[in-house]
Amino acid sequence: MEKEETRLFGKRSKGAATSIAWKVGDGERIRIGKDCWIPDGKGNFSTACVQDRWKDLKVGELFSEAEVSWDTNKLAEIMPRKEIWKFSGSLRINMANPDRPFWPSGRCNSYSVKSGYLLAVSLRSREEASSSHVLTGLWNWIWGLEVIPKVKIFMWKCLSGIFPTTRALMARSIEVDPVCCRCGEEVESSEHALRDCPWMVFLWEISPLRLRPLSAAEIWNVKDWFEQIRSIPDKEVHATFATTAWASWYARNLLLYQNKNLTHIECSMVAQKAKWKRSASSSSIISQPRSISCSRDSQVRIQCDAAIGEGVGIGFGAAMFDVDNGLLGVRWGFTPGVFTAEEGEARAILESLQLCEEKGRGDAILETDCQTLYWKLINREEDLSTLGDTLNEIFLRTDSMQQISWSWTSRANTFVVDRLAKHALCLRSRFTSSDGFPSVLNSSELVE
């Protein structure tokens, strides 16, 4: 019956509690199919369910002045009986007063900023409710990814629609160059920045996921794209996808704000680093090196850090991990002198290379949390200061090794070597003598 009435009389406009309602007076201003004037008994108002040709008809035209009542014949012609019953017994035309608009959601039927805000929040909740089951699954998926926290926050921003692409910034009236800084061809949207840019197409192709470009029939928005990846039953794939997307945005920001252009291989290395998880056992200080069985052909990862003692010297720490984050060995010590932060970090890197030689490892990724030194290492920049001598020694050692690559990491990820360096610096006083500090104190000398 309801479908038949919809076919005959048309659809009702859904304006209940979402717009201005009207109190019927003389009926000269209210349009029956466009203005909300029919009450539902619950405080909401709606338009009449009529065909398009009747929507501009005024309410006053449905009232018979001769009989001082509604014109039942005309009502039956343009409205379903169920609709007529809603108002015919309760509403009356009052020729002495004009039609009056009011705000049904406000206190005393008056509009206020508070009532408008509450209504907006309510409407937004209704719109999100239809897709809540999909979004809830995606939220749980994002926060459950086996990646570092900043990658999860990045994915959350992408899905929440607050990803700061140039298109999004322009929508907020911020003056920026809308063209993608990588390809210089299209406006940078979320889909373009993460997937459709030619630079990104190649990055996804060489990534462990080997994602192919989407065809014209497969153009998805970010939410659908994330949902497609989530449907793959492999947590390793999920982590690789998230870290690669984050690393691409990190590389984009370096290019845009610091004019530093990472290669695709370097970007992949940044993504791999963000996926590593530190085990609980690696968060404690190891007093002396220990060995763990590991294939000698596998690539190892070495972290290093330095603690500066003003006017005294530096404490350094180095730790070697295998591909499964198992600890292969550590090295720490103290070197006297006056050093800058970069010089101290460079000295720590030299000790890391010494650890490589002790363990017979020529294929390694060296991680540092000093970003300025990292760029000097990967670009092999010349330095005329005292730092330059240390850099030249580093380059000589790495050139003689099988394969050494550099990686930058945040300070939060170098907890172990940071504690090693500070531990060595705190113990410096135990080794003072008339001849001064020893040049290097390794881990075996620090064991009581």
C-alpha cells in the first residue's frame, strides 16, 4: 500500500527536525510539498507527500472558506488518506494570523547556536551510522597494525579525511600550489598522493607487495582502497602497506619542505624500518656481548648512539640485531675530548663499524638518529671541520666492506644504545688515572 501511495502521490521530503518548521496561520506562505508543516506527534515536522506538480500549492488553497473546514475532495485528490489523517483533525486555518516559521529543535521554538550545534552533531551521527560497521572494522584494523605509532596516526588521518594534501588545504582557503610536487601534472588529492602519482605507482611496484596500477574501472577512494587491503588475510601485508604509504608521505614532505629527494629504494628502507618491532628483551642493558645463531648471509642491523659529557668526552653505544630483531652483540665505551653532537655520533658510527668487523659482518644497515649526519653520509658530503676527518675514516671503512647502507631512525627507537652510551659515560670516573682517560673502554672492560 505504501509503495502504491508513493507511486501515485510522490515522496515526502525528509525535513523533520532538520530545518525550519511552520505554524499554520492563513496558509498564504506555506508550500505543501516544500515546507515542513505537518506534525508527527513527536515534535517533528515534515512536508506533505505529494507529486511534484502540487509541491508549490499553498496550504490555504486546501481550505474551504464556505464550510470553514478542509476541502476533503481536493485533499483526497492530491494526498494519500494516511497523510490527511495526520493534520485534518488537529490543524485549522486561522485567517486572522499569518503563517509563522519557528525552530522546532530549539528551546521555546527559538533558534540558538547551541540548538544548531546539537542538531548538526545529530545529523552527522545519522550519516555516519549507515557506514559505521565498515568504519569500525577499519578503525580496529588501523590501531591493530604491527607498526610504530606514528604510522597508525598517519593511517587514521587518511581515513578521517584530514590528510593535508594540497587539495584539502585549498578547501580550507589556504593558498598553496595545488599541483603535485612530484609529478607536477595533477592536483594532489589523497588518492593521487598515495596511489595514482607516477612516482607512487613505481614505488608500489618495487615494494614487497608488488601492487599494480589500478584500471579505470577500479578507481577507489581511500576508504575502499584500505578496505581492499584489509580483506587480505596477512598481517605482514597490512604492515608493509601502512609503512610504505607513510614513508611515501615522509619522502614527499622532505622534498617539499627541505628540497631533499629520496630515491625509491631509500623510501622503501624507511618503510621497512618503521615496521620493525622491538622485543621486550632488547629494551634492557646487556652487560656483555652474546651470540645468537643467525645465517651469515642475512643482512644485520646496527644501531649506534653517543652521550655527550660537556668538556669530558663521549660515551658511545652500538648494538647489532639480526633480521628477527635478535641481539647479536653490543659494544660500548668512552672516548675523552670535546665533541659536538655530530662528531660524537660519527665516533659512535666508527665503533659500530668496528663491531661489524669483530662479528665478520660486511652486509649491514647502520641506523643513526642524527638526521644531519645521516644526509652527509648518504650524500658523501665533504666537511672541512674536524668532523670531516671522522667522515673520511667512515667512508674508507665502508668502502672496504661488502655492502653498508644508511638509515635514519627516531630517538624513540634507539633506547638500547642510548642507555649503553649513557651507562659508559656515567662510569667514566672509575677509570680516571694520572695519565687521563683510556682512549676507548669496550664492554669487556666495564664488566665488574
